Amino acid sequence: MVALSMVLVFLLVLSRSESELDAKISSPGEATEWGDPDLSLLRSCKPAPSCKKCILSHPSCAWCKQLRVRVTLRPGEPQRLQVRFLRAEGYPVDLYYLMDLSYSMKDDLEFVRQLGHALLVRLQEVTQSVRIGFGSFVDKTVLPFVSTVPSKLRHPCPTRLEHCQPPFSFHHVLSLTGDAKAFEREVGRQSVSGNLDSPEGGFDAILQAALCQEQIGWRNVSRLLVFTSDDTFHTAGDGKLGGIFMPSDGHCHLDSNGLYSRSPEFDYPSVGQVAQALSAANIQPIFAVTSATLPVYQELSKLIPKSAVGELSENSSNVVQLIMDAYNSLSSTVTLEHSPLPPGVHISYESQCGGHEKRAGEPGDRGQCNHVRINQTVRASWNSCDPGRLGRLCECSESELSSPDLESGCRGPNGTGPLCSGKGRCQCGHCSCSGQSSGRLCECDDASCERHEGVLCGGTWGPVGEGRVQSGSPKGI
């Protein structure tokens, strides 16, 4: 018999807390914008009459109710579990705006400087707790990505009549905050920069924004990263053009000024590294890009789970609506996920995404439901084997359950007697015992053994067969 503790991990694609039904609570004493830091956050999460009230009670609260399931699996015996999910409204949101500040984005920066208030107002239509932050990127400050002529490093823009800042890889400007004026003030201080080649260093910026969680100020809530650019991106291997051979080490390297200080030492990250870092941090990226690069980012989105892509107007004037459309798309997708499985255990999903129709999940589908509306309930279930398959390794079909060859493995050596001693079912040539029966042929039954003062075999002897005790055996054997 194999005992397997299975924890249901039900992922609402837009939310880390809802992907972990056992809510992770911040340590007591940690200051938040929600009130007194001396209050124990553990006491903040209490049972609530609705999902919405529970979520709004504290940004670290999810369901306020453990949904942990322990299942005892026997070889060859599938288990079927069912869960329900109700999409709640009002889940807190952290949004980090990551902007390309190469010279071609000059017009876009003028619009983004006025963006803070409008963005907060729109997001507050769907949640009462929203914070926004800001970061920017250009490219690595080595040839051939930027000009290393001293005068160009000081002023990389085409004309000296324009205010222009020196090039940089990634700059974390503003930590996540609910203050729209702070957003507009800090973004208003920014100016464009310049580089030489067309692809930008956006992957460096995304990776640092995902890895430097403390500096960015991510809460354990819905995390959005809005990436805006009008060009493509450098990826792993491109750094060799500048004599950079060391792969990205996957660590945070922001200095006291918020700059990615080791950019000249490490190559650009790969698509896989970026996808893994975003997934590990439960950050959903929204790529807001111009029409010329839209096909490239659409292909990139296929490689990064839980990402969205939208077309950015030439001056970014539609970015607020683009963000809202992407938010609604991401928040209406529900996906079941599970931890890595031990050998011999397989899981398949069946989802009922509203209505009466059930859909069996394809491999890798994870029981996904799209376009889930607020207050709509969806159901999903999973089996340890694909439909129609049984057995410890799912090696048998349902039609093979009672074949003579398989049944021989469920009888005694002489091939006579009832299957599984009459105390279980024969599945795929193995006995699946019922009740307190055990053994290869379910021949053992602890319930039949004598007890002394309520202890099986007096606590000294080991049960053997039906109603017999084995003498001379030390306790515990």
C-alpha cells in the first residue's frame, strides 16, 4: 500500500495567493499599508461569509480555509477527487510598469508621465487595493549595444538640444505604492536615453524585476508586470557580441541606486530563464508593444505561461485600456496545477467550466477554464490514471479487469479459492483490499486478532493471517 499526501493547488492565473490555497501569511510585525504593524497577521485571516470579504480582510489572505486533502492510494486503484472554484472580485493587485526608455520611445514617455492617476482609477474599478511601481531599461553599456565614446555615454541622444540621460541596463525607479502622485512625480523626472542596435535589453530588466522582490515591494497578491517597448529583445548568446560569456546567474543585482550593477558581467537571460523566474515569482507579464513587433511578442507569449500581449499605439495613449483588457483576460482563466508526482502516479483532469458540459483534459491541459465570470462556479476533477486505464502504472484497460490470466495473480498458489480471499477486488492481476484487510491476497485481517485492554495482540505480538498471533515476536514486528 502506498500512502500519498496530495495537496490541492488550485491556481487562479492572476494570483499567487489564490494559487496557494494554504495562504502564506507575512511575518508578524511586518509593516504594510493595511494598518498597525504590531497586529498579528495570523489573526487577520478568519473565516468570512464570502470570498470577496475574506480577500479584502488582508492582502495576505486567500481563502481563509485550508483545502488540504490526504489520499491513501493502493496500487491499481484509481482515486477521483472533485473541487469547485468560485471566482471572487476585488482581489488586490500590484502592477509594475517596466518601460523601454530608448530614444524612439520619447513620445510614449510624455504620455506615461500623466498615467499614474488614470491607471489607479481604472484598476480601482475592479479592486479596492492596488499599487503601482515603475522601472525602465535601455541596454547593456558595452559595444556594440551602446556607443562607448565618452561624450556619447554622457549624452547618447542625436542632438544636444534634448534632455537625455546616460544609457543603462535596468533602473528600478519607484517601488510599488498606492500613491498616484508619487508615480507621476518619479516618472516625470525620467528622460529618454539611447543605444546603437535595434533589440533592447528588456530581458535583463524583466529578470531583475522578478528576482528583486524585496526591492520592488511585491506583496503576496496578484502581480502584474506591464512591459512596454517598440522593439525586439536581446536574449542569451547575444552578450558574446560584447565579450560577455558568463551566463546570467539568476540572482538580484540592484545597487543602492536601483541600477542593475552587474549587467556588463552577465549575458542576457534566455527565454526559459525569464519564464522560470516569472513563474516562480507568480508574476503575470503583459507585453504592450507596437504593431511592428507584435508578432514577435505573440510568439514569445506562447513560451511564457500566464502572459498576455496587446498592441500599443504609437504614443502609448491606449495603454490603460490595454492593461485592463489583459487583466480581465488573465483573471478569467482558471487552471489546476499539481506538484511533481512520484513514479507510478499519473493525473488526468476533467473540467466543467459552467453549464453541464464536461471536458476531459489533454496532456498538459491542467483542467483549464477560460472566460470565467465573477461569481461563476467551475468544477474540476482528476483521476490518478487516464480515463479507461487502471493499475499501478495505468497498464490495464477496463476491459482487462477480469481476464483469467490476470485473475490468477489474485488467487492462492493452487489457483483455487475466492479472488483476493473474498476481501477485495482483483484489478490488473493485483488485489485491492477492502476494510482492514491487507496482504498480497488480502489474507490478513487485523480486526480478527485478539485484543487486550483495547490493544491489538496485547501490544506485544504481531498479527498473522486470520485471528492468529505470532508468538516470540518483539513488539512492533
